[in-house]
Amino acid sequence: MSQVWRHVTFLHWAIEPSILAPFIPEDLILDTYQGKAWISYSCLNVYHAKLRFVPPVPGMLSFNQINIRTYVRSAEGKPGVYFLKIGATNRFVTFGCSTFMHLPFVHNNYQLTTAAPAAHQKFGAVHIACAFPEQEVLRCVVTPVSQPYPATAYPLTTWLTERYSMYTDAQHPFPLREQTTPGTSQILICEVTHHPWTLQDADITVESNSLLAPYGFDLSKAPSLVTYTKELKAYIWGFRNISL
């Protein structure tokens, strides 16, 4: 599948690994940076999602999506991302990705709007209003404040973004379920290819953030890092079983 990701806002929080570890399959290793695990929201518009060798489907031309993810490695050391929960405004995408790709998709209400720059600003703001059926809500305004720079310019942004694999557990394709039964994972890996990320630092004003509150994660404080990317094209390949 190919996709164009537009108006990508990353919100990153550093947390204690012990809080996140129960939600990670035992066959994956929670990755850390300077002793901290990380949870990230990536809020974006998916444009022109197209399956290989299949004409574009009108309902997949544009929809909004929010990925709640963390960072893991396989037993062989390959870095990647593990999705805790994914919300999409397209019911066809939600059904297909949860059923056939074993990803934790949930249909949600997510509005992403952009505004022209104010008189004292160089870049326009991005308004995010996201709500899941469980009354989990994110409402914030993000404003880029720097010129674009390569993510590889800094060790932390490299660690957070330059990951070209995603993992899922085919036995537990559910959002945020604690891994309480040993030996029941079926880990799949999918490769993702795209150009390196180009980022802009961003300011954020958070009105409400309760997306992970029911699961014991306190993300009420401001994110440790906020970045914005205007557009990136990506190619997503098929999932396969990983050798453990």
C-alpha cells in the first residue's frame, strides 16, 4: 500500500518503562532512550491510500488517523514501533486493518483543521479534536515555530522517527490489552519505506488529553517533544511472521 501522510503532528512523552511494560508482548523488547520508554501520538491526515495493483478506492482518498505508539525491538535487535491503539475516521479502513492486518484500529471522530498564520507567526496552526467511543478525548492546537530540519540532525528525533518496521500481535489485535497470559503472542512484522522525516519544532496548547487515562497513563503534563511535518509519502508492505 502507498499512502501520503499530511499535517503529521507528533506528540512525545517520556515515561517510566515499568508503566508500559505490561502492555508489550513478551516476544518484543521495550526500547528505551536514556532509561526512559516513550509514548507518542501521531496525528495526521492520510491521503490517497492505495493498495498495490488496485485502482484508488474513493472512500480511501482522504481520512484522519491518530496512532498511539511506543518503541520496541525484536529479539534480533531490529528497532520498530508497536501500536497501542489506532483511531481512524474511515470505517472501511478500520475494519480492514483490524481484521486482515491485526492492528488495533478503532473508529473514532477526529477533526484536523489548519489555519493561516497569525500576524506575528510564520506558520499556521493545526487544530486537533479527537474523540474515541469510550469518551477518550484529545483537543489541542499545534503551531510550528522552526524552519524544517532533518530528523537525523539530533539523536532523540532520529531514535523516535527513523524506524522502518512496525510490529503487531496477531493473537491480541486489541487496543491496550495487558499481556497477562505468557506464551500466547504471534508477532508479525511489516516494513515501511519512506524518505527520512523532515520536522519542524512546534508549540502546543492542550485543552484536553484523556486518550490513555482509562489505562493508567498520566499524560496530563505537556509533551516532552512536539514536531510537525507537512507531508511524507510512505510505502507499507505486507505483514509476515517474525522468527523468534
